[in-house]
Amino acid sequence: MAESNDSSSTAETQKSFGEPGLSTVLAREVARRRTFAIISHPDAGKTTLTEKLLLYGGAIHLAGAVKSKTKTKATTSDWMEIEKQRGISVTSSVLQFEYKGYCINLLDTPGHKDFSEDTYRTLTAADAAVMLIDAAKGVEAQTRKLFEVCRMRGIPIFTFVNKLDRPGRDPIELLDEIEKVLGIRSCPMTWPIGTGDRFKGVYDREKKEILFFQTEGQANVSGRLKPKKVGQLQELGSEFDEETLQSVELVELAGDPFDHERVLRGELTPVFFGSAMNNFGVEHFLERFIELAPPPVGRKTSDSHLAEKKLIEPTSTKFSAFFFKIQANMDPSHRDRVAFMRVCSGKFTRGMTVKHVRLGKDVKLAMPVNFFGQERTVIEEAWPGDIVGVLDTSGDLRIGDTLAQGGGFEFEGVPQFSPEHFASVTILDPMKRKQLQKGLDQLSEEGVIQVYRQRDLSDKDPVLGAVGALQFEVLKHRLLSEYSVNVNIEKLSYTCARWVEGENFDVDGCERREGNRCLVDRDANLVVLFKSDWALRWAEDNHKGFRFLKTPLARRRN
């Protein structure tokens, strides 16, 4: 009883001195967080923009440009050996930094279409997206695909038109393409004064200021550029040529007005212009972005037998999170397996015990880490919007799993995709079969590839599936560098995979037709590989009591 009185007395003392409670601290931490991903087509300058943002946050002091395999420093976000060799991003990276009192969680995603599956999953952890567009190329194919994922999730999209210091298309034409191709209205926040070798800077429409263009290395490039204040457009005089002046007047008269609520609903995209390579317009964009982008938002639960669908607000005091990414061998010397979770509500503390909802058991989170590229730091606490790496020594964690204090719900699933490319794998040294099996298992858990085995679950002749063909090259490289296993990978002629829903499916009859092949995935779900659309249609027509699904069946509970 005495201990209880002492505790009550301490709590009253803390309250009397104004120490904030968890709800107050939680609201403050949520309000100052911004979690976003950058999406673009390859070569639009995404990694360059990422590193310039990190420069302003003081997270790095030298940005490494992606130019050649040997002559430049590797980029901070591209930490894998194959990324350094190829000069492309093949996996998402998590980068956290502070800027003017805000905590920024930046998710750097691959731009190449063959790694889009990783990008789609990562976008589920973001509250906003920055769409990077090359001023010369406009809206490209991969940009359209990633934009559609953002639109399906209803997240705000901010646009940065890059490479204004190079020859490019007319800004009005670019805005028109954004609206027609992507179906979203745009509102230019800045406007370019010329392009290419005539590029002089940008006009800030809100503050009515000119920011003059300076290349990397000139005075003031790392700080606020001294703007020129103007009252009327006509006062810009020689800074604007007649064509630019007419464009600005057209935007002022006919363009969409800025509406923050429409931005937050994903109906209007603010557009900024600049040059990431020359570090121009990046700081201005960052400052406006953190003002306009939303803090962490509520997350919907799935329709499951555990609970009715509801919205979990970030300010809820009970901790919850979901896993959106698995990465093996980030530290090759330790052969570790890291599961990345997005904190959705409550306060996370090191060593806390929470419910693993899929497994229905309690787990202790003893070694949470914060990542900056490949570098890691053990953390003591995290808040909604933060991305936390959890060392998974047991292998129990999967993409899409939910952790929650008390359990009772699961968050909406992370998207899964049907592979479009298939291959067989042959080991060159039969003595390393165990290493091959371990490598395939771990890399399939990451989502690099999908592995299908014989129906008797033997390890003989596994078939690999991938969304992008280049993923097989990544797999072969990583098997050799991380597991010391050399393999040959041979493309197979299958064109699609379908998961069978229903009991007592006639496997033998299906395999006798058109070279179909029936295998099982890692959860022992039956999957059929087809060599043509015609073969798939035949199976659907002749197996009326079954459904052929494009994505894997719901995850089985252990």
C-alpha cells in the first residue's frame, strides 16, 4: 500500500510541475514528423535529389553523384554491392534526418521498373510522395505506374520538375501532360525563368520573389539564395523574357489556385522547378514541403475475423506497427535479417513486448535499430511515422505482419504481385545445396523473387518467379556475394502464375494440357504456371468450381 501511495504522490508531483503526459508528447512528436517516398522514372535524378535533401538536413556532408562504377563515391542510399557496380538503386533505403525541428523519414525507392514491386510495398509506409520529373522527358512510363499506386492509396503528391538547367520542354506543356496523362490538377508554386542555357532562376508565386540560379560551388549555394522582391509581374523587367512573362500571366489567370485541402486529398499537386544536380531550388522545395505535407495519418485495419474494420489514429496511446520490408545480409559479416516496420500509433520503446497478431504470440523487441543507408544505430524509442529495423533471428517476421499492444486487429495487407518472368536455377557446386536453399528462402522473404517447389515440398528443381527480369540478375549476384553459391539461371517459357482456390483440384489433368505446371509456394498453396493466355482461359473454362487468382492466397496462420 505504501508503494502505491508513493507512486500516486510522484505522479501528482510531476503533474503539478507541468511534466507532459504521454498523450501530449505523442501529439507533439506526431506533428513534427514527415514520412515520404520519392518516385520517378530511372535517370530522372531521384538519388541526386535524395542526397541534396540529406545535405540540408546535415545528415551527410558530401553528396556522391552516380556517374561511373569506379570514379565516384557510392551514394548514401545505394549501399548494396550491385548498386555500386551498376549505378542504379535495386532496393529501398530508409533515411532519417532532422531539419528545422522536423523529423524527416525519407524512403528512397528503386526507379527501374524491374524493381517496382519493392517500391509498391514501400509506398504503403509513406504518408506522402514526391514525384520527380525530368524537364526534357516529362511523364514517363514508370512514373505513371508509381503515380497510380499513390492515387489508389490517396496520398498527397508533390511534384519537383528537375534538370531545368538543361534543354527541356515548355513548362506549360509539362503541366498539361501531368494533368492529361496522370489525371491530377497542378498548381505551380514556382515558375522557371527560361530553361537550358537561358535558365536564370525561378519565380516564387506566393512570395513574389525571384530566386536566381547558381551552380554548385558558387557563393550562397548551400544557404538561402538572396531573392529579389517584386510587386507586379511587369517589374520583373529584363529578368523575364516576353515568353516567360506571358506564361506566368497565363498561370496566374487560368491555373488552379492553391488549395491545401485538395493537396491533402491527392486531388492537386503543388509543382516546383529546379536542378537537383546543381542544388538549386531544393532547399526552397524542402521548406515548403514540410509545411504542406501531412504528419502521420491514421491506418485502416483489414476485414478479418479478429476485428471489424476501423481506423487506428497515430495519437492512440497503444503501440501498433506493420512490416513492409525484409532485408537479409545488410551486414554480410553477421548474416543478419532485418524486418522494417512502420510505427503507426503509440510510443515504441526498446525491449517492449507486443502481440505478433498473425502468430498470436507475444514478442520482445530487444534490438531495434535506426538505419541511414547501411549504417545502423540502436534506438531507445520511436514515434508514429518512424521506420524501425528489427533484427529477426527467428525468421518469424513477414512482410505485412502487424504488431500491436494487446493485438485485436491487423492492418490492411501490403500488396503482393503475380510474377511475369520465370526461370529455373541450377547449382554449379552440389556440395552447396544447403546454402542455395537458405539463400532462396531468405531472398524470397525479401520479395526479390518467388520460389515454387514440387508438390511433395522437395528441394528438387525449384522454379523462380519475378515481376521484373532484372531481378534474376540481382538474385544470381547476391547468391554468389552473400551466400558463396554460384548458379546458372535459365529463363522458362511460362507467362503467368495463378493461385488455385478450391478443394480437390485435378492437378494431373491440368498438367496434361498445354505444358502447364502445378507447384506450391512457400505456404504450400497450389500455384499453376501457364505458358499462354489461351491455356489459362482453357483452365478457367474447364474448372468452373475453382478460382484462379493473380495474387497468393491469404497468408496462413501458423
